Amino acid sequence: MQIISNIALISINETMFVQLVSFLIFVFIMNRIMFRPLKSTMDEREQYLESLSQEIQGTKKEAEDIKRKLKKQENLVRDQAFEVQKALEEEGNREAAQIHSDFEKEVAELKLKTLEEVNAKVDEARKHLGAESEALAISIMEKVLDRRIAA
């Protein structure tokens, strides 16, 4: 009997078949226990993320629609505000013109009344002035002539 020594990394014998069968059983068990649940969890997560992405897109579209509607409403309200402002300015201008014309009338009336009062006082002053000037003239003449003058 001769011992042949052969150093090989892999030797094909009955233990290899046992190891192959036990490896296949291990792969089958790992597939059942770990890989299938992990894959289903990953698929569920992917579907959840996709649904979230779709919801985000839908929400963005809704936000844009709302933004456009708000912009339209803002423009409408701004136009209405400008119209109201214009109407108020016109009304204010009319009232100012009315007040101005009323004051002009009042000033004209006061001017006429004051002119009448001044004329009345001037006439009254002329009457008194006429009488006083006559008396003053007589007095001056009497002093200049040094005698009494009969009126």
C-alpha cells in the first residue's frame, strides 16, 4: 500500500455533497426567514415613498392653483380699491369745490356788508366833520378877525 499524498484545496468526496445539501437548506431557510420579509418590507417602503411623492406633487399643484386664485382675487380687490379711491377722490373734490364756492359767497356777503358799514360810518363821519369844520372855521375866523361872528 502506497500513500499518495495529494495536497488539494478542494477534494470531491461525500462530505462535499453533505455540505452542498446543508448549504442549500441554509439558503432556503435564509430566503424564507430573512430575504422574503426584507424584500417585501423594501417593496412596501418603495410604494409608500412613491405614494408620498405623488401626494407631494398633488399638493404642489393645489398650492399653485390656490396661489393663482389668490393672485386673481388680489388683482380684483386692488382694482376695486382703486375704483373706490377714485370715487372718493371725486366726491372729495366735489365737496371741496362746494365748500369753496360757499365760502366765496360768504366772503362776498361779508365784503358787501363791511363795505356798507364802512360807507355808513364815512357818511356819519362826514356829517360830523362838516359840523365840526364849520365850527372850527368860525372859531378861526373869529380869532383872526378878533371879533365875534354871528352865524
